[in-house]
Amino acid sequence: MERITTVIIIFCLIIVSFVVTFLFWRYVWFFRNPTRIIAPGDNIVSPADGTIVYVKRLVSEDDVIVIKQGLSAKISDIMKEDVCMPKVLIGIFMSPLDVHYNRSPIEGRVDFVRHYPAKTKNLNMGSMQFRTLFKVRPYYWNSRHIVENERAVTRIIGVFKGQPISSYVVQIAGGHVSGIDMYVPEGGGVSKGEIFGMIRIGSQVDLILPDLPNMKIKVSEGDIVKAGESVLVE
């Protein structure tokens, strides 16, 4: 009888520990906002914490990635608008354990914020979570969320190496996201590395830039980056 009682107590303690750990992660740890030392210099920093899942140079009609047989993504699928000029696309997957505050990649002005609902419903990002965790490439394989999930597209206009530049930050919601938060209104100014928004729970952030001749991409697939601190382009 004592053995059964002991087993029950241990089982209850495990359940309680799991619940407490989950609640702490969901309502405390998830909303942490550590101080960041913003990378100095004339460069473009990461808008998100996470793993680089693709780095592409492309024009509007190119396939960005082949998600699975019969399904590919173009730049317009991600941005939800046509883009004619050659672009640089950098995708960052944010796991549920990453910091989820998003930071401006450049200093500038928020030109617009556009919200696009999911095609049907927000799809789970489990495939990308598994593949980034275990380093299985390509990280984006079978990740339909890239083209189908809810997203917010923020265009930030600034200057890079003396030239005007428009950067697009695409916040893609995950399957259990409770909202995409925006903290800077259209027309508002942002500093490089300043927090401008947040996606709740697992998600993805893509950065889209014009492909300028003097740009040097400093990251590749599989790299771990931190918002505001990691230099993506210089």
C-alpha cells in the first residue's frame, strides 16, 4: 500500500512540475526581453532571434524555395505583393524557446504595415522546428506555413552606405500564435535594433532587401542569430 501511495505522490509531483514549468515558460520566460548591444557601423542587423533557414538572391519570377513536390514559394508569396527588382531574402525561424521581440534591421521610418490573414488557418511549424533542431537540410522542406500562414509585412525606409533602401520585415505566424503585435505606427521612426513588434509563440521572420552591388551577406543557412546584435548584411 505504501509503495502505491509513493508512486501516486511521485506521479502527482511530476504532473505539477510539468504544469508549473509550462506556465512559467508561457507567461514569464516567453516574454523575456534581454538587453541587447546593437551592432555598430553601417550594416543591417537581424530582426529576430533564431536559426537562418534560407538565404537567397533572386528576382521576382524565381522560386525562392521548393517546399515539397508540387509546391514552391516565390518572393511575392512571402511578401504578398509583386516585386520587380532583384532581392535578397533571409529567413529566420524562431523556436518557442527564442526571444520573440522583433527589432528593426536598419534606422529609418516605417512606411507601411500590412496584415494578411492565413489562406485557411495557421499551419503548424513542426517540420521546420524538427529540421532546425536536428540540423536536417533543407530546413524549409514541407513547411507550407511559409506561403499559407497569417503575416504582417512592415516596410522600413532608411539609408545603407549612402543609398536609400527599403527593407521589408515579414512576421509569419505559427500554428498556435495568439497575435502579431506592432509597436510602431506607420510614419513612425525607428532606430537600428529598436523593438518594433512581436510574434507570440513559435514563428518565422523573413527579411527582404534590394540586392545592391555593394552588399555582402554575412550569414548562411544554419547560423544562429540574435535580433539587433547579429549582422546579416554589410
